[in-house]
Amino acid sequence: MRRLKCFLCLIYLWFPGATLRQLNKNYAMSIYDLGELLTYNKVLVNHLEAYADKLQQRVDLIDSYVEIMKEKIARAQRMDYDPPSSFSFMRHMQFDWLNILWYLEQQPGEAQATGISLLHSDLPTTKDLEETLNGLCRIQTIYNLNGSDMAKGLLMGVQHNYSTTPFEGYTIAKYLAKWGDYAKAKDWISVALDLYEADEDYWDLYEQQGLSAENLYELYVEVLNNLSKDKERPLSMMIETLKRHPKNHNLKRALTRLEISHRIGEEPQEQESEDQDDFLDCCSRECRRGSRLYCLYNTTATAFLRLAPLKMELLSLDPYVVLYHDMLADREMSLLKSMAQKDLVRAVTYNVTEKKHSEDPNRTTKAGWLDPSHNLIRRMGILTEDMTNLDLERSEDFQVLNYGIGGHYAVHPDFFEGSNPELPDRIATLLFYLSDVPLGGATVFPLLDLSVFPKKGAVLMWYNLDHKGQGMEKTIHSACPVVVGSRWVMTKWINQQPQLFRRPCLRE
């Protein structure tokens, strides 16, 4: 414990936060990027281990000095004060102790602190942490999960190898309380308190990291005070807590605020009930519009399909939505992901008001465009034409996306209808699923009561425009938050303009 405290103090002294610039790498936007953070963490742990070794060497050397000094004291007590003995004792007192003083003044771990400071700019920022918290809260809301179950690693009825620490529970509860979601905050702060009380051996460590019983109880009382009309409960809890921590001035001030609130009769803040849209239910289960649709082998889109028909599941006729099965081989999907990994950047959307592309909090993913000259990408183009019988001339390139922590894309259309003057409208969209997702990650069409869960190698295709070239509102869709796993998809948006002879407009 003493080593850890010394190390934390050394790091703080070596690089105060105000003097180092952190790069915004948007780690929360892509599960893939967490692998890079894992590599950094291993390097940091190596530095910490090296520092611990140096401290141990230092302790061992000082222990040996102590033994030597004790021996010299014993010899000095027995000496006859002859010149050689006197000289030895004088030299020891003048020279050895100066060397020991010099050694004690040396600052250990400078090399390790330098190594850590060099990585500091690559570590997550406050924005990354807030976006991660956003993702967790989004998962809890959309899938109607209990905070206590999430803290134990129980997600949608499936137990995972994870458990929350008091610090993590407190951080989530504080974030929820900040935004007024006291009902969910109560779950998390209750978990944090239970875990804290059970971990008495680690209280010193928690306090070193900035978490104390006072922090936990003060937040708990704040949450209860905003939830319950019965003010006596938070008051009695605060009084009991003060008996255990009588010198804590923060708790005394909190108690005073509670007493004033109790006297003037302030009502707790009402928790707004969130409207559960239709698509929220379809995020948790597979929704299908009707039972009259069917599966078939597509042999008519192109002449080639007579020899190699495609397995197709018809999901909707108006608008036209189909799911192709077993379209990509594992090797192709691995190569597509590896081609995009080096170029993944945060995905942006076109802001109509500002008339430019910008970050969108409703789109938490990273994307990378693929080189159209690559042999595999050319094959993907041929496959797309076979599935759609549409001309890919002047269409946007293939784009690979990897979703982040609680990664999602809120309800949106893929057609523009003039909202984006930089691009022609998109007649159709193809969504290639490059990975399975154990929990979450469905593509939902809320107005169709339709959801499609990622299935590795499948391709979802739908038309965005009707035969008049107008956008169909029923095609608005959403990517539900990923609960467990990594959602890899590849999109292809097909340009409307070259389809004059492939999909001509119908007469009125």
C-alpha cells in the first residue's frame, strides 16, 4: 500500500494534468480501439512493476545498511580507542552517513515516470469517460436493465465474468445524479455502498484514489432526498453517518441543507417517465411485420444468379426490405475489417443547420472508407449488383463501421431529399454484417415493427426511395446499442442517378 501511494504521488509530481495535452482519440466510439488501450495498460503496468522492483532493491539495500550500522555500533562500544579503531569510527561517521544521506535524497522511479508521461497523451480523456457513461446509461434505459444486475455482470438474463468496484458504482451514480436521473442513480450508489462496506481492507486505497465513505453517503442522501417525499429517511441516515464520521465538515453541511429543505417543505424533483418508443421493444426481441412473407432463392436479379442463386428472406414489400444469407466467407470478412482498422475515425453526420459534417452524439461509431481499387472491393461491387440489379456508377464507396461502448445510431433516414447538397440521393442501402453480436446491436425499422439482429455473413438491403424518387418515411431505422460484443458492419449506399434503365420511374 505504501509503495502504491508513493508511486501515485510521484506520478502527480512528475506530470501535473495542466501541463500535458491529451489527444482526443474517441476511444468510446469503437470497441476495436479498446485493444489499443489494453496494450497501453500493459506497458503502464510494466513501468509500475519496474518501479516496485526499484523500491524493493532500495529497501533491501537500506536493510543491509542498517545491519552494517548496528555492527559498527557494537564494535564502537567495544573499541579500545586506539588510533586505528578511532580512525575507523571517525571515517564511518563522516563518510558513510553522508553517502547514505545522498542515497536517501535520490528520487527513485524517474525513468518510469517519464515512460508513463510519454503515454499520457494517448490515454482516454474526460470526454471519453463521459461518452462511455453515456453508453452504459443508454444500455440501461433502452433494454430496461437493473443497475444492481448490471453491477454483478448480469445483462439481459446472461451472466458475464464481470463485477463492479465501489469506485465504478459511485462514478456512474454521480453521473446519473448530475443529469437528474435519480431513480437509476439510487441503484448504483446502493451497489457502491454495499461493495465499499464489504471491502474494509481497501479503504486506504479507495481514499488514495479519491473515494471515501463521506463521498458515498453524501451522494446517497442527495439521491434519496430528490426521490422520496419522506424527508425523515435521508435525515436519519445522515445523522447516523455523522456519528461514524463526526469530524467530516462536508457531511455536516449536507445535513444542514437537508434540515433547511425539510423545514421549508421542498418537494423532491419529479422523475419524468421516458416514452418507450416501439423500436425500444424491438431492440430486445426479433420483430417481424407479418407471417405472410417467406424465404426463396433469388435467381432473377441478374443472369448469373441462374447458376448461383442467392438465399433471400423477404422481410417487407412496402417498402422493399430483404435479408440475404451466407453472402460472405469468413476470410473475406476478416480482410474487410483489417483493411478498415488502420483508417477508423469517428463517424460524422451532415448538419443541415450548420451546412457541414460534424460529430453527432446520436451516432457512436467509427468508420473507415475502403479502397475501391482493391480486388476484394471490386468483388463486393459485383456481388452488390447481383443482389440489387442496380448500377453502382457514382455511388459512395464501401464503408466499414465498428460500434463503441453502448454503440448505436439513433433513428434516421438514409435518403437526403435535398438536405445534403453535396451528394445525390440514395436509392438503396445495403448493410453487410461482418460479425455476430451476442447481445444487442439490432437494426430496427420502428415504423415497420421490424428488427434484424446481426448475423455474420448476412446482408440487409432496402430501398430508400419510391418509384417517384421520393424518400419513404417508413425506411427510417436505428442501430440499437451493443450490449456485449463488437458490431462490425459494412455499408453501401447506391446513387439514384444512374438507375434510369435499371429502375425507371413509374407513371402516375
